[in-house]
Amino acid sequence: MKTDLTDTTASKINKALVKARRAIGTPAVGMVLTLVIVTDEENAYDALKAAGDASREHPSRTLVVIKRVSRSPRDRTQSRLDAEVRVGADAGTGETVVLRLHGEVVDHAQSVVLPLLLPDAPVVVWWPVNAPLDPANDPLGALAQRRVTDTYACEQPVKELAARADAYTPGDTDLSWTRITPWRSMLAAALDQVACQVQAVEVEGEEFNPSCELLAMWLADRLDVPVRRTRSAGPGLTAVRMDTDCGPIVLDRADGSLATLAVQGQPKRAVALKRRDTAELIAEELRRLDPDDTYASALRYGVERLKQENGGDAPAKGERDAGGRNTGEREAVPAPVESVAKGPAAEATAEAPVKRAAAK
């Protein structure tokens, strides 16, 4: 059931929700949280579709806040609120209210959203695009227990990570971090299978992908070993190589769908590691509303610190130096053998401090 309201108020929207629930025969409110989506008209459809798919796992009241741009100075001084109320099949398993703000009310969106929040239910605010630099101090972000951004949608995603670290508040999270959950689980499980110490790590992925930086910072923070960030053609993350005193551990995903896990002394295994859509990412974030301390620790490790330890950005595969040498070709991974020969380089590496991985 869909109801359109023009030049309306929050009180009229609440009455329309009650009337719509009674019309479809579900007068009780069965939602577990309020999801507030702050976006523009261009990205509203995709965000609403993802939220609708996620509502099958987390029934929620979804409030979509769309700030409309006024064309003339006269229109900017006039406030108007238009709403679209969806209940039943048009709203997945919850309720959806699309709010279009015009004029001065654009700067006071929290005054429209606050009366529509479910009582005694947690609030999650999600910015698919154009997230504020400090989500916790944003008027809408201050209403939420959990604030979800996506640095992948930013123009300069890697620099955005540094800004997120400076403004981090418990409850902040990033879909770029959520994207690497399967990678973190697989790498931690691989290290649990061997009694080895990690000495160095290489993370390979496309250039402007903050998930690659976050994974590299997480590994550097948890293992306390040098982590090298190299670039590839993608898609997304393509490989992680860990050098251990028992031989290399390689998780390679060249096609964005199926990965190969190679552990020294064990047969290679195919691992399903597909790239997930936004609905799956949002559903995962809504499963937990407590602060993510692991994300905070990895984020605070810092992109600049990662670059300094690497001695600058590593070249992409196929780039050539001044002498015409190919500087970015992937080094061949040695085949599993019973013993690993130790040369001078290996002895120098063995003297560096190493740590075992802590499975998460």
C-alpha cells in the first residue's frame, strides 16, 4: 500500500502509517529498529532497494531523507515536506517513508525525522553517498547508535580514511570494512591451521579501493609485521600473500568470485569469495549495533603509517621504471616443498620481530 502526502507534517505522516497498517490488517508494529537513509535523488532508488532486501532479515522502519536542491533564492526560503508512505508488499517486511525536503527545512532534517523514530528501538543512520566528515556530530548522526558510511563512494577514498580516523566515534562503521569480512575470516582460519610465525604480508588490489587499505592496516595492526600494499587491475581485492617461517600462505582471487587458498605443505583449495552486493553488506551491519573495536583499531593504525612503512606506494603491475624494468610484476610463489632453504635474506627476515595471528 502506498500513500502520497504533499506539503505535509510529521504528525500527518504518523497518522498515515497507522491508517495504512490497519488497512492491510497489521495494526501492531513489528519492527526491530529504525533505519535512516540520507541520500540524494540519484542514489535513492538503489539505497531503498538494498534496504528493502535487508529488511527481510531485519524488519525495520526505513526513513529515506532526500534533500532537494531549490532552483531559486525564493524557493530556498520556503519550506515544504513531501512524503511517500509505503506499507506491506511495497515496503518489504517493514515500513518505508520517503521524505523529500525543500527549502529551509533541508537544514533541519532531524526535526522531521525525530517524531518518526520507533519508540524504544535502536536507530541506524546510513549515508550511501556524501557522508559528513564527522558522522557522530551530524544532527542526524547524533540520533543514532550506529552510523554507516561508505568511503568507496568518495572521490578520494584513501584520503577519506584518514579523515574517518580523526573523527572516529564508537558506533561509526564503513561498508568498505564490511566488504573484507570474508577475507579476514579466511585468513584467520588459514593461520589457525598452521603453527607458523608470520614475517611479512603483501595485500594486492585495485588502486582506489579503500577495502585494500583497511585489510592491510588490519593485518599490520594485528600481526605487527611489515605489510606491503601493491596495486592490480582488480576487481577489488585480488590477493593476500603471507610469508611465514613455514612457507608462504596465499589467498588469490583473480576473478572476483572464486579464490584459491594455498598453504605450504597442503593441497590448494577453492574458496567461494564472491563480491557481495549492498543489501548483504547492510544486512551484516544491522546484525550488530555495538561499537566495532577491531575496525577502530585498524582505522587508527593509519594510511600514512602504512605508506611510510612501505616506503611509498608500490607500483602497479605492468609499470616500468626508468631503466625499462617491469616493477610491478607479481613474484612467482614457490611450489610447496618439504623444507624451505634459508639464505641471507631469509636469515635477516627471521631476526625481525614476528607475531602469531589472533583469530577473530
